[in-house]
Amino acid sequence: MSILRLEGVRREIGDFVILDSISAAIAHGERIGLVGANGAGKTTLLRILAGRDEADAGRVTAASGTGIGMLAQESNLDPAVAAAHDARALVRSGAVEAEALERELAELEAAGAAGVGSARYAQTRERFEALDGYHLDQRVDEALSGLGVPREDWARPPLELSGGEQTRVALARLLVAGPDLLLLDEPTNHLDLAALEWLEGALTRRRGALLVASHDRAFLDAVATRIWELRDRRLTVFRGAYSAYLIQREERDARQRKDAQTSAAAAAREAELIASYRSHRKFAKMHEHERRLERLVPVDAPKRSARLALPTTGLVGGGPVRSGDMVVSLEGVTCGFAGAGAEAGPVPVVSVRRLLAARGERVGIVGPNGAGKTTLLRTIAGELAPLEGFVRLGAAVQPAYLAQIRRGAFPGATVLDAVLAVAHVDNGPARSYLARFLFRGEEVFKPVSQLSGGERSRLELALLGVTAANLLLLDEPTNHLDIPAREALESFLREVPATLLIVSHDRRLLESICDRLWVVEPGARGAPGRAAAFEGTYGEWRAAVADGWTVGSELELQARRLDGRAPRRPEPVRPGARGAAGPASGDGRAPPTAAGRSRAPRPSPLSKDAYRRRSATVEADLTRLGLRKGQLELALGHPEVQANYVELRRLSSELADVDAALAQAEDAWLALAERAPR
């Protein structure tokens, strides 16, 4: 049974039609994902359904008594947020009827036995129990905790919280309210991975209907049972979650393209026959085919949307140079902020015992909000000086950094000015370059101050690629990007030869791009957070976490390796020596084994194929790095090198990089041995 129906809805702004002839229905308990490119009209449609905007034509009808709640992207501007005394009271106030019944029960109980024994008290209590009123406080606390609102902020006025925290509080209020139809506009913004997973569970457990607009593909796959697609001002309904919608949409577009080709071919054939009969003065036949041509209904092929086409070479300087084997090395680093003022001390945020990234690796940086991921990336980018330890970039590393908090002002007044300010090229090459980021025609003259969030993100990506880089430091690169732009970004990241360090909450991007992770864990009681490497994909990390893996356990395992309580690498053997177990590395050492390991819980084993592939990769790295180390050591002993200070310094630096990369490869072998198939 439908609880809400749209019939022929049309919405215009000036002469521009946003929605045209939109007809659909929402049934009780249905969970619908709303998708479409930025500017397709998703927010406009949600506002019409919520009654905040009116349609210019058509009508929206809801079943009698249907409660509708909406989370807008600007929910922090809600008057209820400004009026609340504290965040927890704001969330609790979402259960309007339950709170009213709670007050009524309290009044009747205060009246004594007469009130408690009345029929009115029995009816009120029955309704209160039906609304799960006795667990209201528990549900409020679960919503705030699940969405990642720190407990110390629950008693603070909402206006003292950040915009993202206010949005999470507003979302918690809606979940506690439990309307018949919940409308959510980009609810995953400002949520970390743990909060995302909690929200998915909360939405799938709801009994009410849901319509959610989101660019998070993993989220849509988890919560949606049907997809509404807004494209070319029209709405199309697809069955299943997002992944099923992708398959159906491609099949539908292929059919439409084929039908359009068939229709065009038939029309061309009829036109050819009409011309032929006219030339032969066979007018009866000509008029017959003219009538047939008039009866043909033209079929339009689906328009191919313009897509980002990120270049692998820079606007200036061509492609990136090849970096050294070791790209990033952190040893005993404490990341944080220097104290402000004469008496203020430094503020440590996250400590790193040892993290390494080799050339070509794709590393995802994950962890809760506030753990220190952005601080770690800013320290690597050189925006923050480490409070302790050393951050080293390898030989010939050319970094480029995309900040999470986009710059407040761009150089220049227009999009074209912004690029010309950092790249000394002519207008023609600059405009061709901007076209790859979907700034075409007159759009290059659009004032920067009028750009939407998605447009600003595309301009940031354009400025990032002006000069080719071989190390990309990306902090939430998919923020404000729609699904086609996210897919184009993923395609670029898969193809680019650069080393990648990516902070992201986009699980689809992490799973498809990153082959290993740096996990950042917040500290307890004001202590700085900690970071450790996880040798595996995002999905493997989540499985390991379910089995008890933590940053602390990984660091403890590393410490046991260092002090001898965990297996050490075998003693060196001479290259080519008989009887050596396993393939020898190029520096004469056999690959490390897992013999003698202590009884710490083993990570989940890999499949035989995955283990074979990773073993081959690690063995190749050990061989290559070992050979290079031997070459460098021989070169350093040459008299001509020792007499040349510049060459001596260069080779010594490269040897240090190779040593670090070799140690990382050996650690990877040890970690891989723990996951050998059983």
C-alpha cells in the first residue's frame, strides 16, 4: 500500500526545467535510494516530498496521518537546533508523542491512586509502551553513540558544535522520532566508517519507509531495495540495490541505443524510398511511404553524460619522473601542533613507530573521526612539522597534496583565472585542460565564488594536476563528487603510476584502489592516537577487526619481533648455497619464515591463489632490493665515488632508501607467512 504518491510533478526555476512529469509511489516499509548527477534535482525532489517546496505542476498526495521527517544537507540551520539547550535534549525531543505521554503519565502518577487506576492512565500507558517509551533514553544514547557524537558533547548546546556534529545530532533526532517516511539528503557526509556501518544497521532495522539521496555506493547497496534514478529531468525506477541498478541501467541503455539505431535506419530507408518513387513519378507509392514515415515513432538514444577525464600528465612539465624505491618513511614520529603562546606546549595528535610506503603502492589511511588521519597526512605533506622523529621523502619524490578542507579562496576571480595563476600557459591549453574537469565553454568564466561544492572539488582536482606528481596525498578526495565523478576518479587512480596515500571514508574507493592500509586509532584519556600498517585490503581489514585485530595488537606484535619474542629472520646464507630453504634474496638472505612464532592469534588465512600472487610479489621485491643493495655497496667502495662528495651523498641516500624498503619487504614476508593457507 502506498503511503505517498507523485503524479506528473514538474518543477521549474526561471526558464530551466529541473523535474518534468515525475510519477512514482512509495510503499510502507520500502527503502529507496535516489541517485543522479549533481544538479539533477535530487534535493529539489526531496524538498517537494517533505512539503518544503511546491511543485509547479502535478501533485503529491500522502496517506492520512503519514508522518514525514527530512534530513537536509543544511540541517545545522534548523531552528530546533538553535533553540535546544543541549544536544541530548534535542535528540530526545524528536520523540514528540512519547515525551508528551511521559509527562501525562507523570501527572497521573502524581495525582495518586485515583489517577493510576483510571482508564485514562491505562490507555496512556498502553500507547506509551507501544511507542517503546520506556526505552526512549536508551535509544537516544544509542543514536548519539552510534553516529559518533562524543559523550562529552551531549550536554553542550548544539550551536557550540561543529556543522558536521550538528548534522549528526539532527540525524539522531530523526532516527529517534521514527517517522513513517524518512527523507535523507546525503546522510553519510561527516560520518566515519564506524558511524556509517551503525547507520546502515539502524536504517535496515526501521519499519518505516526510507528515501535517501546519496553518492555512497556501498551505503546504497547496504540499505536500498529499490533505486530511483533522476536523469534528463525524468525519474526511472529500478529494482534492487545500487549494484543491481547499474546492471539494469546498462542493459536498458543498450536496448534504447539499439532501438534508436533501428528507428533511424527505418526512417532513412523510408526517406530513400520516397525519394526514389518521386524521381520515378510513382506518386501513389511515394504517398504510401510518406504515411509510413509519419507513423514511425522516433526513439531517442540515451545521452552519454559528460564524465571527468583526469589526465595522467600535468598541464605543465609533462609526466612525473620515476621516484626512488622508498617514497615515504616515518620513524618515531609524533604528529601534532605547536603550542600557541609563550606558555602553551605542543599538542600531540598521533604517534607513529614506523610506517613506510614504497614506489607504486596504494595506501588507504583509515580510522575514526578525530583520530589524527588528516594531521598525519599534513605532516607528510610538509604543512606541519613533526613534533618528534623524522619524516623522509625518497629520492626524486614529487608530492601533490589535496586537503580535506578545501581552500577558502582560489587564485583569480574565475575558474580560468585560477588555473592561469598557477600555470603560465596560454588560454587555449588551459581551457582544453579544464574541459577534462567538465568546465566547458562559458563555464570557464564562472566566478569562483559561485561554484557549488562539487564544482569546487573539480577545480581543486584540476589545480592538483597542473604539475605532474609521483606522490599523491589525497584527503577525502570524493567529498562533494557525484557518482560518475567518483567512478572517473577511481579509474584515474587505478591507472596513474604515482604512489598514493588516501584518507577516505568511501569504502568502495578504498576496496577498489588500496592494496594496504595505515590504520589510525585514537588515544585514550587525552593521549595521542597510534598508527600501524595493515597488510591487506579494506575488506580483509574489516574481517581482521571482527577477529580482534587492533592497532595496539599490531604494535605489540612488532615490539615482540624487535625484542626477540617473535620470530626473527633466518641467518644469512651465501648466494647459491645448497640446502637453503626457500628462494634466496639478492643480498644473500633467505626470505623470513614464520617458524617459532608465539601463540598470538593468527590473522585469517589467504586463499591459495592470493597467497601465491602475494608471495611472488614479495619474493620479487626481496630479490630486486637485495641486488640493488649489493650494487650500491660495491659502488660506495669505489675510489672515484669516495673522492666525489656529491655522488657519495647521492648513493648513500639511495642505499638508506633501499635498506628501508628491504626491511619493509621482509616485514611483509613475515606478515604474509602468518596468513599462509592452512
